[in-house]
Amino acid sequence: MKKVLFVASEAVPFIKTGGLADVVGSLPKCFPKEYFDVRVVIPKYRVIKDEFKNQMRYITNFYMDLNWRQQYVGIFEMEYEGIKFYFIDNEEHFSGDKPYAGMPWDLEKFAFFSKAALSILPVIDFRPDIIHCHDWQTGLIPVYLKERFQGSDFYRGIKSIMTIHNLKFQGVWDIKTIKNISGLPDYYFTPDKLEFKKDANYLKGGLVYADAITTVSKTYAEEIKMPFYGEGLDGLMSARANDLRGIVNGIDYDEYNPETDSFITKNYNAKNFRKEKVKNKIALQQELGLEQDPKAMMIGVVSRLTDQKGFDLIAYVMDELCQDNIQLVVLGTGEERYENMFRHFAWKYDKKVAACIYYSEPMSHKIYASADAFLMPSLFEPCGLSQLMSLRYGTVPIVRETGGLKDTVQPYNEYEGSGTGFSFTNYNAHEMLGTIRYAERIYYDRKRDWNKIIDRGMAQDYSWNNSARQYEELYNWL
Ligand code: ADP
Ligand code: GLC
């Protein structure tokens, strides 16, 4: 029996700000129970819903020193869909109204969390063979593991994996502060370890000290060895190329299933979508005050509103796009300029554009089910889950060919009759607009071909089936 501990800053259904939570919440369920005991540790944020907090069982508490301070570590536990979750409790660190407070506040929070995740192991009597760390928030775990924990018998031989979900976020601050917060000695703050352009970098620590590194698509694993995508760590990624693999994400096929989804107006499947799917669109047009026209091509966007996702391309051609016979439904929160841009266009073209500037799980499902196409013109995209959800719901992705978008959406080829979506290469607004307009032409003029694109998209398997096997292989190899 292999024992694996996932450590991350978010996991569905407890807390989610993006795709990381989907992955950490759904992947652990996909390993065969006879061979793998996979458990998960996340912070016990105050903002986790009471519905869950009430089900957590208090285990114990102790005090842990983090540099010069003794800090309280409470441990709670809960089983969810067959997986054991542990929650680290500390009022000072986790009582904010959001999981992240930004820099520098998150630095101490996640140094504490990382050290606590290691410290609780003897207490909960779980000695993992592998600690699987996710993103910069857990970057110090491989470092602490090597630095102090492996001196004791309990921890000796535990391996660590660092998975990069987004290289953009690294946890960087000046060396003096991080030395003080982490309690790590001078030895670790050199350019071959945590030092990064004269500062200190949590994620870099993880990438240097982890036994293996993964990221969430094959293409992104290649891209991050190059300066454009490497965020200053391309040299390190190249140096560790032999220990770096790209394993594409999956999604939870039970959670995202148009046949059983209780958030959507009309359930449908790969056989009857031609007749049934449109009923969702009509209902959403009504709900959002758009023109009620079953034929109008609806384009959906569900996203964090940040630069990463290519919103400056959309901003650039938004007026032009709105001259077309399309509807645009946006669900997202994030940078104010993008929130306001969509609010503005929803006001200007009120029958064509709907701006839902909030976070809502049910609304996201409605959009995946209702839209005809899904737009994701990302500047970079480690994997992307929204396009996978779209494929699952028979909604045709229009994407830029980067990272996981390139690996999961095959461009439509009208001559061969192949492909599951539409894509463009360069980060250029008119290239995007040209691709959207090409999709419009197929949608309006060649509906049978359009429906065949949907057939092929819905036939893809982006459940965790394949990718979980690749993680198993990695665990076994380690
Ligand atoms: P990222 O992790 O970079 O944000 P992904 O495509 O991997 O991008 O995952 C985004 C996840 O967050 C998807 O599950 C998507 O449906 C969800 N999501 C993003 N914004 C919202 C929102 N405003 N309301 C509901 N779900 C959202
Ligand atoms: C990150 C990436 C996204 C990926 C997700 C889950 O948030 O931005 O592309 O799908 O992590 O791995």
C-alpha cells in the first residue's frame, strides 16, 4: 500500500478560487483504494461553509515553533467521498474573509501551514511515502523536509513531489524577511537554492528540493523551459528537465455531467444534445435579460478576470465583436478594469452581452450547458479546466494554442472533418476575432458540421482515468 499526502491551499468542495481546488479535490478519489491511501491537508479557513465545519472532527492541538515564535496548530479531520481530509487550524492565519490576503501577509501564513502539515504527521499517525505539494504555498515543504525533519526516523526517506499549477505565482519577498519568517538558516539563501534575483522564493525552494516535479500539461512543461513562459525560472526548469513531467489535468466527470447536473435547466447527453441543449440557452437568455433567440450563437466565458486569461485581446475588439450576430455571457471576478469593461459592454449592448461579475458554481454550470461556444484566449494556460468542462457539455472551445489548451482542444479542420474546437496561434486580437468569426460561419452556415464538432468533443475522455494512472506510475517510480 502506497501512502500519499496531498498538501495544498485549496480543495473542492471546501474552498475554491480556481482550478487548483478542482484538481486537489477530485484527483485523490481516482486512485485504486487497494493500492493507494491518499489523504489531503488544507488550512481550516474561517470562510469554509458551516455545513462542512460542522462535520469536522477535532483531533488535537499542539504548539509548533516557527523561528522565534510558538504557534498554535489545531488538527481537524473529515472524510469526504471516501477521502480523508485534514484541516490545520490557526485563528491568526486563517480567519480572513478570503483564503489569500496577498503579499506579504500570505508568506507567514503558508510557511506556517507548510511546517504544520509536516509536524502533524506523527500526531495523526500517518507516515506518507510521498508528499505531493501543490504550488508556491507549499514550496517550503520539500525544503523543511530536507532541512530538519529528515533527521528523525519518522520522516527519513519520505519523498516529495512539487506540482506547478501556475508558475506566475512564486511567493517572492526579500531574503531577510523570509529568513525571519521561515526560520531557515543562511545556508538556504544562495542562488542555487531559495535565492532568486536577490530575493527569496518559496516555489523555487520546492523546485530545487523536490524529488520530482510535475506540471499540468505536456506543452506547459515545455514552455516553462523558455524565458517567455518561465517567469525567471526557465533556467531551473531546464536544469531539472529530467525530473519534470507534464501530466494533463482531468475533471470530475460526476460533478460535471450534463446528463445529471442539477444546476441546469434541461439535462442532455451526447445523443440528444441537438434537441435538448438549446433549452438551457433559452432559459439563460431569459434569466439574464438577453434577446430570446434560440438561433443566436451564445459565447460563454467563465474565468478569473486576470491578464493570464487574455482579456486585453477581448477588450481590444469587443466593439467589433458586438457588431456580429452573437451573444456573450461572462461570469467572473478579478481585476477591476476587466470587471468594469464587461459591465460597460453589458450596459451598451444590453440584449447581447451579460456580465455576471460574481462567483457562482450554479451559474458556471448553466453557462457551460447553455453556450454554443466557449472563449478562452489565454496568454498562458498551464492546463485550463474550463475548456474541458465545455467539451463535456458540448460547448465548442475557442482557444489560443498555449499550454493545456493546445493539448486538449484539437483545431477544426473542415477538409478532414476533424477537430473539437477552434484555435489561433499568436497573441493578437484580430487573429482571435478572425477565429471567432470563422466559428460563427460554421455555426450559422454549416450546422451539421458544427454538430459533428460537438459529437467529437463530447466523445473525448478528460476524466481523471488517464492522468491518475500517470501519477500512479510516478508514485511507484519514486
Ligand atoms: P484557473 O485555475 O487558472 O482559474 P481553470 O480553467 O483551471 O483556471 O479553472 C477555473 C475553475 O474555476 C473552473 O472550475 C471554473 O468553472 C471556475 N470559475 C472561475 N471563475 C468562476 C466564477 N466566477 N464562478 C464560478 N466558477 C468559476
Ligand atoms: C492553475 C492554472 C490552470 C490550471 C489550474 C489547475 O490555476 O492557471 O491553467 O488548470 O491551475 O491545475
